[in-house]
Amino acid sequence: GESVGLHLPTLSVQEGDNSIINCAYSNSASDYFIWYKQESGKGPQFIIDIRSNMDKRQGQRVTVLLNKTVKHLSLQIAATQPGDSAVYFCAENIRGYSTLTFGKGTMLLVSP
Amino acid sequence: KAGVTQTPRYLIKTRGQQVTLSCSPISGHRSVSWYQQTPGQGLQFLFEYFSETQRNKGNFPGRFSGRQFSNSRSEMNVSTLELGDSALYLCASRIDSGANVLTFGAGSRLTVL
């Protein structure tokens, strides 16, 4: 079946930089998207979500952008901190189904 | 408010054995989902339970099964363990079955020798 994918497996940034993590999805019936952060030894932690009737949503230091035309999702983290180092997953929900399908993940490494 | 609790956190089994993992969802959450996480495959959906009924099932063999109790607690069982079953098994809960946030537990790390 169709699945969510990520462009970059590893992203290295300096502390204070802005980070952008990208995600491509292929199912035009996907109507809900979530970003999760997973630190070593822990389960995925919710960061931010967005529904397909929106193209941008902001949280604390994070922004999710949704481009339905090209089926692209991105997570922007402002003023990245060492504590942001983790694996980030995007996940999609296909309309009519209740299952979240996860991408492979991107490792974000933040250097002090 | 307590989060999603999974037990045991770590366990080691040998091939051919079976294992049962337990998950207590957040109070008030009626939907429980299970995922298998491996380095090569990422997070793969196993199944979802809602009000004691299996709502969805992923593409896993019949050796993988689960159930949900009336208090929403869930268990999953893997029989005739294989080396490839070594993984982190994650449980997640949400209020109901639908397009909304899953809250994950810390997982149960299974090693099959």
C-alpha cells in the first residue's frame, strides 16, 4: 500500500539554527497528519498535527506546513536546541480509516 | 493524569516460545493500537481495538494476536517466536477510533534468541 516517506534520513544542525524536516505522502485521500518526536528509549511523543483543510499550523517553536498540491509536509523547528535531538516521524491518516501510517523517520542531530 | 503504561519494559525469549505484552491506556481512552518498531521497517501497525473489538489489523501473520478488556486494557500475544520478532512493541491510546492523536507508551523491548 501507499506509505509516508521522508527525504532526509539524518539532519545535522547547530544550536540556534532553524531546522526543517520534510515528508512526502502519496495518498491524496490522506486528511490528517501528525509529527512525532522519539528520543532514545522512549515512545513517540506528539509534537503537532494538521488537518487537510489547513496549510499551516503553529505551536511553540514548531510550525507544520502542508502542501496538498505536491503532497508534501514539513516540520520547522525554530532556534533548535540540543534537547531537540531525536528521531522525527510524520504520520498520515487516510480518510475513512482510523490507522496512522508512519514514515521511516529522520534523525535530527543538534550540535552545541 | 497517568500516561500509557506498558509491561514488561524488557524481556528476552527464545525461538518457539510465546510472549504476552500488556498495555494500560490513558484513563478514559477507549481505543488502543499496537505497533511494531524495528530499525529496518520503522513503525508497522499491528492492530487496533476499540470497545473490546478489533477495528483494524495490519499485515502480520496470525501468530500475532491481541485483545481488549472491558476496562480498555489491552494485551498482545506473539506465539512461536522467531528471531525477526525482536523489536520494540509500542502501544498507543486515544479517546475514540478516528483521526486524532495517538498517545504512546514507552514500549516493550522484546529480544528473541
